[in-house]
Amino acid sequence: MRRRPIVSLLVLGLAVLGLAGCRTSPDVAAYVGDAQITTGQLQAAVDERLADPDIASYAAGQDGGAFTRQVLTLMIGERVYDAVEQRYGVDVTEGQVSTRITDLLAGEDEDTLFTQLAQQQGLTRDDAREIIRELLLREEVAQAEGLADLSDAGLQAAYEDAAQAGQQFELGYITVPDQATADAVAAQLRADPAGYAALAAQYAGTYTLAAPQQRTLDQLPPVLATPVQQTLPEGVFTLPVAETGGVVVGQVTFPPFEDLESSLTDQARQAASDAAQPLVDGLRADLDVVVNPRYGALDDGQVVEGDGGVVQILGGGSAGD
């Protein structure tokens, strides 16, 4: 099962950040609840990243102020998820982040991958680790709130559901000359499903698969769609097909748990993250995240270039970081 590239996951993991409010001050880049991201902190974070030649090259290719807005987006996200940890009593360790990154890399060279992230997205290694932390925190929140089950038992239940849904299966077909032969081959397959390869070799040809292949319904030729659906989640069918010059004997089986475990785990994690997102959004709204107009405005979760205007200096203070 192919894994989704880690770069894509990092893009998907970028936090959607809060709602614009009215608190602004010249030396505050953003407010996140009672916390502040000062202009000095933001500039230091930008300068630190630009010390990396790969990130500096990426930033140089951006429109004016775009890289600063990207860094501010990341800094706001980190503080929002600190609040998530506190509200829901969840915690993600550095070890858990490292384990997930190793899993996502799936054998790829870590240094090469992080170099690509710097060159293509302007992300430091710490930025990438923070984004993974946020993904893991959403999963933890979903489990803590009973919105998801990522345990072994939960994955096994998902496997059983997938088998009944028939969304994925293994299909083998053997074409034989006549119905009598088809009935005999079908009987052999029902008695010994593991004997498929030997029978396929006996009737090798253009319309015989040497070994069953993993399929979904939308990948089937129309002539096989109905009998396969009627046979799911497993079984054997016969079907005369004029194009083949004979009778097709089809074998439908469901892949073992071990073959689908990685895919099921990825799906369960994504579902958990999606389930927790409304809770994160609600907390973010409570925090009343505000961006100083000097740096832009919030649009669809990102700090983007604003329409201009002056910075209002309002009464009332906010606690420091």
C-alpha cells in the first residue's frame, strides 16, 4: 500500500487559525488568547529561518512579506495547540513525533526529506515536527472525546466493516472452455481457495490472471461488476463471456488484516483528525486570535496580505508569553 508523501501530510497538517478581532498594538504581531507574539519574537523567528540558505532561497522567491506571514501562521498555530493540550488534557511527546516521522518517511532519507521541505516550503525541521505534533494532538483529542478509536480493537472493527462494505477485495479469474469445466474449477476453488495459482497455470491465457489482484469496484470491467458485487465479500462465481471464448470462473476474497493494516491505520488517523477539527476550531474561536494589520489579515486559516490601513492602539493590556 503506497503511503502518502510526508510533504503532503505536512501541508494538510498546517493549522487553520482563528478569527479576526479588534486587539492590536504596534509591538504585538498577534494575540492568541491572553498570550502575545511580539514583533521582536516574530522577527527573531524569521531571521533564524533565513540563516538557512535553502530557506533564504525559498523566501527570496516569495512576494514581499509572504515569508513573514508564513512564519506568523506557524507561530500562532503552535500557541493554539498549546491551548488544545491544556483544555483536553492530552500530550504528545517528542518521541511520539519522531516515531510518526519515521513511519511517514517509510525508509526515505530523513536529511534529504527535510532539505526538500526547506527548499520547497521554507520549513525548518522544527516547523515540520510542530506540524506533526498538531496532527497527533488532533488524534489524541478525538480519542479522549470518544470520537475515534485507534486501538488494535478499533482497527480490527474497521477491518470487519471494510470487508462487509466490499470497498476493497482481491479478484482472480480463470477462463475455461465450457460450463462443465467452469463448474468443476469453481468447486475446486470453493474447496481449496489457496489452490488458485495451480488452476490458473492449468488454464493460462489472455483472460486468466496468474494470481489474484487487489481491486475496487470502480476498477472492474462492466461485465464483471455485477457478479463481483453479488459475491462480495468472498466467494466464487462463473460467467459466460463471449469475448473470452469461454466461461470465466471468478474468485473474490478479502485481503487479510495484515495486508490492509497500514491503509486502515492511515484512514483511522485521518478520520480522527477530521473529527477533532471542530473542537480545535471552537477553542480557537474562544481564544479570539488577532493579527496586527501591519502583517496582514486572516483568510481561510492563513495570515495573508491585508488591504492596508493603520494600526489601532486600543486600551487594555494583555499578558505576555
